[in-house]
Amino acid sequence: MGASILITLREGLEIALVLAVMIAYLVKTGRGGSLRPVWAGTAAAAAVCIAAGVAFHLAVGEFVGRTEQFIEGTLAFAAAAVLTWMIFWMRANSRNLGGELRGRIDTALGQSAWALGLVAFVAVAREGFETVLFLLGAETGTSSGGQVILGGIIGLAIAAVIGVAFYRGSERVDLKRFFHVTGLLLILFAAGLFAKGVHEFREFLGIDASLIATPLWTITSGPFAEGWLHDFLKGLFGWSPDPERIRVVAYLAYLVPILWLYFLPPGSPSEKDPEEQKSEPTAKLPA
């Protein structure tokens, strides 16, 4: 459940901030009557993403054996790759998203009100499909699809509250720190996904050499072997009470260089230029 809360909280907040920027810009420019297409596009994107998620969930559940190992390994690798790209893309481009989105709004309004709905649809659908992929990856690492769904609902609810606070201009919402911390947690989650992908493909390929497949440690009892703590760590960080050596190596091979890159100081000159920051309106998405 912890992984799905984190995923939907992070992705849901990005959706909420995009909508907040759109709504605030339309209201402040006296075009509040164009909000209906925004909500219509948002609802359509949500419906499409939910349908896609259900379809993928049902399809994956039908596979067993080596096919299941291949599908789950592929999903884990894909989710880890997209998640990593999303974290660093957001970190590098977040300061320009507000202005870019406002430009798209102006262009859409110059065509028709429903073109604005398409802008909302594309923005929400993009985050929504990422969320579906990440949740499918999280589900392959847990034993309960119900926990994934419940965690997703909780994460979206929290994201909605923070999004409303952002729209109302609450100074208590430190979005930059929030995205930094959740980005760090998502890197740990992605490391678990990458390691799981290696595990699934090792089994799929039938590689049983002791140097690779022997467990590095084995825990047979206690909170790290079963129970809520085990399930939480497994779902969020890819924890295993008996991981084979290659799985641990894969986890560290992903985690160490990605963390090093994540903690490198941002190279964008605009982040060091306070005058440029002042010139941007407040509707920004932080890194």
C-alpha cells in the first residue's frame, strides 16, 4: 500500500497543480466561462486511464508460468525506466511548465473552447498513464491488488487536498521540498522495480547458477519475513527476505548512480538567477 500511496500522491499532485495553473490563469484573465471544457477533458482522461488500468490488470492476471515472469519483468523494467525519466525531467523542466502551459491555453482559446479541453485531456492523460504503469509495477511486487487500489485512493485524496491549498495560495505548502522528498522515495521504489525485473528475467531464462541465484541472506521469521512491515517494505522498496545475489547487485547498480545524479546541484543558470525567478508568475511547478 505504501508504494501506491506514494505513486498516486506524487502523480496526483502533478495533475492537481496542472489543473490549478489552468484554472487560476483562466479566472484571472476573465475567462472563467471556459472552465467547463477543462473539467470535461479531465474527466475523459480519468475515464480512459481507469479503463486502461483495469484492462491491463485483467490481461496480466491471465498469464502464468514463464509468460507471467516475462510480463512482470517487462512491466518492472518499463515502470523503473519511465519513473526515472519522469523524476529527472520534472526536476529539469518544472520552472518552465507554468509559462508553457499558459501558452498552450492561449493557443487553444484562439481556436475553440473545446481545444482547451484537449489541452487538459492530454496533460491529465499523460500523468494518468504513467500512474497506471507504476501501479501495475507496484502490484507485481505485492500480494494484494486491493491494497494497491486502497493506497491509490488515499494518495489521490491527499493530492487533491494539497492541490486545493496550492490553488488558494497557501504558503504552508512547501512544494519544492515535497517534490524533492517524494522524488528520493520514488528512486528507492524504482530501484526495487529494477531489481524485481532482473529477478523475473533470471527465472524466465532459467539461470540457476549458484553465484547468481543463491540468496545473499535468508530471514525466515519476524517482522521482516512476514506481516505488515514486510509487506510495506516489499511494496515500497522491493524488499525480499531471501533475495538472490543478482537481485541485490541489481538494486545497488541502479540505486548508487541514480542517487549520485539526483543529488548533483542543478545546472540550470535560471535556478541561480533570483531576478528571473521574480519575473515568473506564481503558478509554477517546483522541482
